[in-house]
Amino acid sequence: MKILHTADWHLGKRLQDFHRYEEQVAVLNEIVQIADEQEIDLVLVAGDLFDTFNPDPKAEDLLYSTLKRLSNGGQRAVVAIAGNHDNPSRLEAQDHFARECSIVLMGFPQTEFRPFDCDIKISRSAPGFVELQLPTLDYPIRIILTPYANESRMRTYLGLLTVEEELRQHLQRHWENLATAYMDTAGVNLLVAHLFVMKRGGEQPEESDDERSILQVGGASVFYTDMIPEQVQYTALGHLHRYQQLDGGHAPVVYSSSPLAYSFAEADQQKYVIIVDVEPGQPAAITPVPLKVGKRLLRPRFTQVEEAVEWLQQNQECYAEITMQTTSYLTSEERRQLQQAHSALVTIVPDVRDIDKTGETEASQTIDLTQSMEHLFTDYFKNKNKGQEPNERLKQLFKEILATDSE
């Protein structure tokens, strides 16, 4: 059988002031096309379907219309779980729609599923587990499902009574119990999860800026690839936005990547969906399929405004974050030139450096844009006034300006 693994769609997400809706429509169309051309039997979407708990109607319409198209009129099975950006109740509220289209929507770790009223059957179900029977296959598909859950929900799911109990150990035991009860070599065995997973003792996988809050699931530590039961032939993960196959497991453990680059931590990354070829009792073969749709995110560095303007004019089909290494802050005219040179210039990062007596640049004074506006104003004032700080009256005037609504 052939499986398509994707994750982290983040429908409704913006890049600061730039909407990504049209790009999301285009890349989801591409994923549907790949599923059709590859004659996929099962689609796995491993969490973060939306970008917020309360997505706008356009994002919701895009999700459910895409899932329906992926289901191919109920002829193809689709399994989608909640990530840390999703509202699990809101997702499972669409169960009546999903069952009509052979779609499994799972928001909570303890969810059990009612039978489908279509050609694809749910033959068995338990909390965190579903077994599917496809009309085109003579063997079942067993899937352990672990959507993201906060600490309270995870403890309820695992039946933990004391704070001292280790969530990681209990989740591993839960996976092992499901695998022992339902998984053997007579079917295809999968695990789908939205978690932070790495090789035990290995290097921590890269994360995008938006996903650093899930280094732990509630109070649970990072999960390890050697926790995955031996019966599982492929583990489809969501959460990290870069494609990576993790070491340390008995079978492939893969983050598929997000379909689009959503922050400049993902600058110039290639995005993928994963095609998995697998049959009962045999190792899974995986093929990353590059996605072609979507603007790249680029972050070049310049020392001359004229050089930056020329680059921006020649690279219009991207989102740009440029760093300007200069000896003083940019003037308003220089900023205007840069902004007018590119329709999708997201950020200008100042990197102000002093010149020593030999004419060489001294240590970097890169501006930390995460600081407060008051702090940034103080740094700017000191730069313009030979290290002198603004007095309290000037600071108060600046705060009043910040508090004034723009017209």
C-alpha cells in the first residue's frame, strides 16, 4: 500500500502583515494532485491543521474541502490529528462530516471512533487506536494516534493520579499495550503523533520559531525514538517544520515538514510530503517528494543600501528579511528606498557597527528586535548622541506617542 504523510498546514497563518491564503490553497492543491497521481491509499496529517484555536471561516473551509478532496469521495482513507495550535473540540465537532467521507479526525488522545457508513470500515477502535479496512486491500491498517495534549489532558488520558508519575514512561507503556493487543505481522502498523521526538542522547532536532513552546508536553520530557514499539513500521510525526528522519528507532520515524516556510528560521528550506510504501511484515520504504508551490523565505545581509536595493529588485518572488550592516542607523530615506524596492520585504534588521581608528569595524551591535520599543528608542538615542541617554521627559513623550492610536 502507499501512504502520503504531511503535517503542520497552519491554515490561516500570516507572515507578519502578509497573508498566505493563496499560497496555502495552491500548495494543498499540489498535495491533492500528488495523492491522485501516486494512487495513495491512506493520507496521514500529523497535526497543526490550523494556526490558531479559533481559525477564520476561510481557513476552516480550506481545511475541510481539502480533506474531502483527499478522501476522493470516500474511496481513500484520511487520518488527521490535532496539534498544539488546534482546538481539539472544534476538530472533533466535524465528526459527522468526516465519517461520511472516510476521514478520521482525532482531537483528544482518548477518543474512540464509531464505524464509517461507507466502503472503508473501522474494524476495531480503542482509546488512541483505530484499525481500518480498505476495500482495495486484503489486510488491515492499525494506527496508534497521539494528538498533542496539555499536561492535564495527558494525565487524564493515561489515568495518572500523582504529579510525580512520569508521563513519558506511561505514554511508552500505553503505546506498547496497544501494539501488543492489536498489532501483528498480518497488517500494516503505524503511529501518528504530534510531539517533540528525538534520538535518545542525540542532537536536538531543529525547530522553527513558532514551535519552541512544545519542548515539553505539559510536564513531560522530550520523547525518544526508542520508545516506539517494535511492531510499528512507520511513525508519522508533526510539529517540527523541517523534513527530518530521526535515528534510534526500529523503523522510519519522520517529520514530513510543513508545506510552506512559515518563519525565517525556515529560510530557504525545501518542503516535502512523504510517500511511504509498506506491506505487512516488511520494512517501509520512504520517498520524500519535494513541493514546488510557495514563496521562499530569504534573509540576505548587506553593507550598502544600493546593493540591497538592487538585490531586492531582482528577487521579487520571495519574502525577504534583510540585515543591514552599517556604521549608523538607517535614515528614513534609506528605509523608504528599501521598502519601495520589494513588495514583500518583511523585516529590515539593523546591525550597527563602530569603526575603530584603523578603519576596521569593531564588534557587532546587532539590534535585538525582541526588546521593548522603549529600550530600542533608548539605544537609538544613545547612538545619535554619543552615548547620552534620553532624559525622563523625553522618555515620557515617547511613551505617549506609542500610546496614541494611529489614524
